[in-house]
Amino acid sequence: MDLQHWLGRATHAIQDWADTFGPYRPHPSLQVDDDRFGAVFEEFTARLADNYPFFHPHYAGQMLKPPHPAAVVGHLTAMLINPNNHALDGGPATAAMEREAVARLATMFGYDTHLGHLTTSGTIANLEALFVARELHPGRGVAHSADAHYTHGRMCHVLGLTSHPVRTDDRGRMDLGALEDVLRTGEVGTVVLTTGTTGLGAVDPVHEVLPLAERHGVRVHVDAAYGGFFTLLAGAEGPEGLPPEPWRAIARADSIVVDPHKHGLQPYGCGAVLFRDPDVGRFYLHDSPYTYFTSTELHLGEISLECSRAGAAAAALWLTFQLLPPTPDGLGRVLAAGRRAALRWADLIEASDALELYQRPELDIVTYFPAVAPATLTGIDAASARILADGMTGPDPVFVSTLRADRDSFAARHPGIIADADGARILRSVLMKPESEDHVEHLHNRLERLAGCA
């Protein structure tokens, strides 16, 4: 896509539409001449250079990558109108696009019926899911993996719910025995399962927890903010294929959160929350006589805790889905490249004398650490910190991140490491850009050299 061309087309298309309403005189208080703007714009773009190269495959640090050009064009085109998807009156066209895009997400997860909408983030989406959980099971708390995103504990605090962290196994997944112990107390109303933890990319066993939760009369919420789109690889042929059981089981969960601004190629912020039972909308309903007046159809703001939401986010997602739909042959091909890259790098690390694999990747996150002698946690921590810093300098920079692993987690995976500290930082690389597949060998060789100097 020629981004400059289509952005130019965008401004012309919106101006042509605006011209149909007749001319008017812009107010002089809003006028800025080009020379003045040019000077400020030069400073602005110079300041934007103070960023890491999120677009480049040599950046494999955090969960960051640029949106697809189609998403950029869709977002900026709609932003010229600036619709608000809170009410149909604020954005009729983009509200319709939101419903259609959210329906495609629901279909991707196997929901036959659904109620859902976009949010500004996965955090807000999870807050909404836990809000509904509280309304359905008042006085009962929430159980979640100890490796789940930290916002679950925080959202429980906001909602006045008791949070029950559940220990994980030696793969970073929720331990079923520990979960059952918690459920037997009768104090839990909802279990949060994570399909793709942000640290390790671990996938909780949704298919095994669902019958357990049903026996105890407990709801199941799936936090698929990071990993949700990997359902497109469930049962796929080739090395990128994932075991289908946990992903197929998501269709039986009570609610789901997914972030299109991660693997859905969207700009921030674009999260989504889905409920299997549309009747939960009764917990949102409210009256806003100055807002909901031109349509008897349910307004998106009537099923959302948020009020104003950018219609441009819905437009961007809708346009992207027309070109790269959430299907195995659409977005699935993008995720497959990152998954293959992670598996390839894991193989290289396992064959390396300079690096050791912390655990095999389940999705597209690779965790590893430098081989040090003696093999102590303090030595690994120091070497990881050095590699992180040194990797970003010099003529051939690479960008990774670190993850702190505690003593017990290390011992479960690498019992030969001398536990002379409470834990250690390890190295972590997120290969969510499909271009990573062509750069794995370079990343590996660079990290091996850095490990040899650490």
C-alpha cells in the first residue's frame, strides 16, 4: 500500500462529503498559517525520534509494532469526522462498523450469540467482564493465575472483590489442583483463564478448567488480550499449529477479552469484550435523555462502562478486517510467521553454548538466559541486565526485554541453577511482527555475541 497516496485520497473523500452540506466560513480563532505550523512540526517530528524502532524486526522487546497501513488509513479517515461511538447519534456509520467487526471477533472464538463492543484497552475490557461477574455472583471473589496480568488483582480491588491468585505449573499455566482447592472454599464466583500470559505467553488449560468450574457453579472469563488471535492456528498443519483443545473450548466461556491493538494490527487503543449471554446487557442499561433519542435500537453506550469512545478505532478495525479477516487464511498467516519464528529461535537457543532456553514458547514469546559460570541466579541476573543494555548500543542494535523469574520458577525448569537469590532477570523476546521470521538468525547471532561478552 502506498500510504501517502491513500492518506491523500482520505482527505479528498472527506472533503467531498463535507462539501455536500454547503460552504461556511472557518472561524479565525482556529487559523494557523503554514510557516508557523512548519516550525512547530519540525520540533514535533524531532521529538518523535526519541523512540525505539518498534517497526523493525530487530526490535523484539515489548508487545509493540506499528499498525497495518489499512488500519492507519481507516483510523485517520474517520478521525477527520471524529465520530463518537457512545451513541448512534454520535457515529451512525462507525457504530455499524463496530457491530460488524465485533461480530467477526465473536465468530472467530466460536460464539453463536454474543453481546460485545470495543474498548480503549484490555484493562477496561477486563474491568467490564469482572463488573458483570460481580453482578452475577455478588459477594464471591475472582480466581486467576498467579502469572495473569497484574490488572486482574487491581480490578478486583476497584470492584471490591476478593482476588485469589492460583499458583502455576512448570509451564506457567494455572495449576488445576491448586484451583480446585480454591474453588472448594465456595468463595469464588469467577475463574479468569489467560490464553497467552504477557510474560511467557503461557496458555491456561481452558478445556480442563471448564468442567471443573461447572461442577462448582463458577463462571469462566478468558483473558485473551494478548493471545486471542492465536485461536486461528488451533489445529493448523505445520510447525505453527497449536493444540486445538484449549482454543476450541473458549466458545464455552462466559466472557472473553481480546486486544486488536496487539495481533489485530490496530493502533492503540483498541480492546474488545465479548459476553456469550446477551442478557448481561441488563447490568449496563441506563437513561441518558440528551444522548439516546434518534433510534430505538440499542446504543453501544448502553452496553459499555465507558462513555465517549473513538469511532475511528472501529473504522480502522472494520477496514482491516475487509482485507485481512480474522480467519486462518487472513490474519492467521500473520500470526503463523511469528509462531514459526519463535520455534526456530528456540531451536537455535537449545543448540547454543552461550544461551539457554528458559522454556519452550507456546505462542510467539521466547524466554532465555545467558549461560554463565558458575550457574547462579545472581550471575544470570547480572548478565541479562548487561545484554539488555549493550544490545541497544553500537552500530548493530537489537532490542529485547527482561522478565523476572523467581527462585521456585527457576528451580522447576532448571534445577541445576544455584539459587543464591530470590530470583533473576531473564531475557524475553516478543516476535509478533511477521518479518521476525526472516531475522531470527541475525537476532540469535547478535545475542550469542552479546552473551559471550557479558
